[in-house]
Amino acid sequence: MKLGSLSRRNRFKAPQPARRGWTLPKFVLDWRSLVKRSALLALMACAVGALAWALDRPVRVVSMDGSFQRVSPGQIEQAIAPHLAAGFMSVNLDAVQRAVEILPWVDHARVQRRWPTSLHITVIEQTPAARWGEAGLLNTRGELFARTAAHVPSELPRLSGPDGTESQVARRYLAAQGRMLEAGMRIAALRLDERGAWEFDLDSGITVRLGRRQVDERLERFIHTASAIISRRAHEIAYVDMRYANGFAIGWRNPATPATLPAHHPDDTDA
């Protein structure tokens, strides 16, 4: 019984495929397809090169726009002339831009290609916000863009300090000027000396000494206390010394005027 059943089961078994040994995969290289693709790529590269060569005509026109108050179109033409030997497509726009931006009084420049043979240059000039020293000029970012300017607007405030402190002094001026304008006064000059002490001149001719420490606090104290006296007797005052812990001293233009004495002596570290 068991043997018969086993025989019937073996009769309906599917035949097992013969096992093959492991072989390397075959790679078939379609040489014809590869040659066709390579030829097509070469043809496209030649077409692009021929098109670039055909478009790379000499630059014939350079147009400009800008305020041109301190920079002339002639200066710009002279600065970019060495770069125009290249063609319309091969001219280096970044190099042209740098050549324009190194000119005095140029803050920023933008260079564009204009079909078919033109370049257009947009020039933005520096905006002087303050004088620096005798003949320098600072822009609105506090950057020294001219050390010996031929024309220095006299109405600009005069800032000064050690080399490399231009941005620091400009930031201090902008912060202090805002507060002074709110109080009805205007800073005409701001100085930082080699020791790090600050002082400024008002447009009335009064000098305010702030010293090296607690500069912001002393400025606020000047606005809230000393400014009241200044508003009444500005023409009599030569300077106001804020380098005191709980007061200030006033120097009068007329030596016979009684001095205004503070409660304590000035801070010796600031004097």
C-alpha cells in the first residue's frame, strides 16, 4: 500500500532541469551605435564652436548710464579699453566690471552684453557721508573710499581716528548723531584719539569730552542734563567735560565766568 502510493507520487513529479556551471556574463558592445553617437556629439560640438565663432564679433558699441557727477565716461572708456580686444562673446565681463570699480568715486558697476555687438555699463557712484581726516571721504557704509579727495564737501561732518578705525568711528557717529538730532543738536566733528578716548564738536562750536569708558552712558547723561544749559548759553561755552561719575564740568569762553564744578574729580584713567 505504501509502496504503491510512493510510486504514484514519483510518476507525477516535474523533471528537474540540469544544473549548469557558473560562467562570466557576456557583454556585447554595439560598435555601430557607439560610433554613431560619437559622431553626433562631435558634430554638435563643431556646430556650437562654429556658432560661438560666428557670434564673437568685435565689440563696436559701449553704452553707459549713471549720474556721472564725479566719474566721466571718458575715464570708464580708458579703463575698459584693454579688455575690448576680445570679441562680443569672449570678453570677460567680470574683468570689465573690476576695471570700472577700481576707479575713484565708483561704488559699484554692472556690465551686460547687448546683442549683437554692444556692452552696457551701469555705474553707481559713491555717496560721501562724512569727511575723514584732512582730505579723506567715507561712504554711507563707513568705508574710506578716498584718502586724498580733490573736492571735499565742507558741509559733511568730519571724523578722525587711528588708521583702521574708520568703520568704528562711523558707527559711533551715526548712533550719536541720531540721538543728538532728537535733542535739537548736531555733531559737526567726532574724534577718536590714540588712547581710545572720544570727543565731538557741536555745530555751535562746543566740544564735548566723553573719554574712554561708558561712552554711551556719558552721551545720554550729556543729552539729559548738560544740554539744558547749552541751549541757554551756547555762545558762552567752550567745552563740556563728561568724564565724571556723577556730574560734568563746563569750560567757559570768558575766563571771568565762574566755573561749573562737578561733584567729583574726573576719572584719572580718562584724563
